[in-house]
Amino acid sequence: MFGYYRFFLAVFVLMSHLNFSLQGFNIGVASVVSFYMLAGYVVCTLLTNVFTPDKTVYARFYCERILRIYPQYFFIALLTGLFVLLSEELTYRGGIALLLKNILIVPTNYFMFNDVSFFQEKEYAIVPISWSLGLELQAYIILPFIVFYKKIRAISSILSLFIFILACFGWLHTDYYGYRLLPGVLFIFNTGVILAIRANNPDQLSTFDKYFPQFVYGLVIFLAIALGVLNRVHIPHSIQVIVGILISIPVINYLSSFKKNLISNRFMGDISYGIFLSHYLAIWIVKFTLEIDRSVNPYIFAALVFTISFLISIAGVSGVERLFTNLRYSLAGKNRQN
């Protein structure tokens, strides 16, 4: 069931970048927040239920995550580069340092502090959504320690939640520290970790783990009310992040107990990553190559973007990602069948 959930989240992100919204509410931000929490859930499940627990588990986990993130990313980046070479609308700015920042992904998470713009015409990385991948890669570095050490999990969750509160009220940059940078959203990843422990290994829950998701849920409801009273609901993207948290906790908690194996669930999960990565490229293809005006034909534009992104994703899964699947499974060790 998580595969379908990830697919719909990726589609919602795509729709948000086509300026579709729910009464002005940005569904893409709430979806990205759900991806954060899912990442924590997946990492915890991998480390506690899939990977063989030995002294090499950290190294094997990091290698597996690299093989999960980078092949499709490079595939989409390569397609985007070819499109830029052939396009008269977009131009590569040039420079080895700029190219390296985009290849490494993590620097793109800090676009607000350093220039990662790949195009002369737009302030975008080569894969514009890569800032969130950069955030996720940083989370992957520290999440194993959060999974295995209860004190680190508790302390990091409290500190991150405090930073998020400061960002919501404007004492730190709301968009940066309340949505895009790890210090202010780590508690969302950690909540996913705790939900995974609750679902898979409830006997390992600490007292903190038992109550933290409920505490976060109540707190963000209070924050939403306070932001409304203070007339700060229009500041990007505090309310959208809060709604994402309010949706993600019960949905992930429910899906973790959903045992029925739905048809194509794994396939939907596999292609969701490609759709997430490729939809900007699809937008540019429809806009610049097919020359369809989004303002005149918004639904035709959206349908074409989804179709192209869907096809690119299938190509990425079948032609690129599957080349590394067996290697990724082998890194898990004896429990790889899970």
C-alpha cells in the first residue's frame, strides 16, 4: 500500500508545480513532508527488519541508499542535459564547480546560501527538485544512529522540533528552517522512525517513543491555531508543513498495519521516484518543444506532463534502476528477501 501512497504523493508534487492547488493550498509541500516521514519509516524498517545486524551494517546501508538515489538521478540529469543542448530556450551556465554541486546533490539543498543554478534563464538546479534529495541524503547519514540509539533519537527530536517552532513564529527563516533544511525537519524523519518501531518492533519502544508522535500531533494543531491568531498562515510554508504532518502520522500509522498485498503496489512505488525527479523536464518538453500554452490548455498541458514523466520514469526503472537491484538486495545480507 505504501507504493500507491508514494505514487500519489509524487503526482501531488507534480500538480503543485503546474500551479494546481486546493483553494490556494500547496499540496506539493504537504506531500514532500510526507516523503520526509516515509523516509524515516523506510530507513528504520530496513535497518531493523531487513539488513543483517553486524558491524558492517552502516557501510552496507549507506551503499544501498546511494544505489537507490543516484542511478535514476543521473539518468534524469543526463536527459535534462541533452534537452538543454538541443533546446533554444534553456542554456547551461557552465563551470566545473557548478556541475559538481549538481552531481553531488547535497549542495543543492543549500541553494539559498550558494549558487547552484544550472540554467542561465532560471534559478534551478539541473533537477530542480534535487534540493529535497540533498536533504534526504543528509538525513540518511544520521538516521542509522537515530534508529539504534534511543537517547540520540529523543534529543535530536526535541532540538529539531524546537527549531521548527522558532521557524514557524519567524524567529528563524520560516521557509528554510521550517521546511527545507534538516535541523528544522529532522523531527519529521524521526517521527517516521518511531512509527516504524511501533509497527514492526513495539517491544523496543521507549517511553519517549510511545508518546512523541501524539505530542507532535497535538503541538502542531496548537501551532496552526497560534499562527492563525497571529496572522502568519500566509508565510511559506508553515501551514502546509503542519498539514503534511497532520496527514502523514495517521496515514502512515494506518498503512503500516495494512497487510493486504495490492496489485502493482511495488510498481507504483518504483515509478513514483522517477515521476518526482522528471516532472520538471516533462514540463519543459511540453512548454518548449510541444509549445503548448499552459494558460490556454491547462488540463491538456497537465495530462501531457504526467504522461511524459510517467514514461521517463518507466524507462528509468526498467533501463537503469533494475541494473542495480540485485546489488542493493545483496547489501541487505541474509534478510534480503524482505
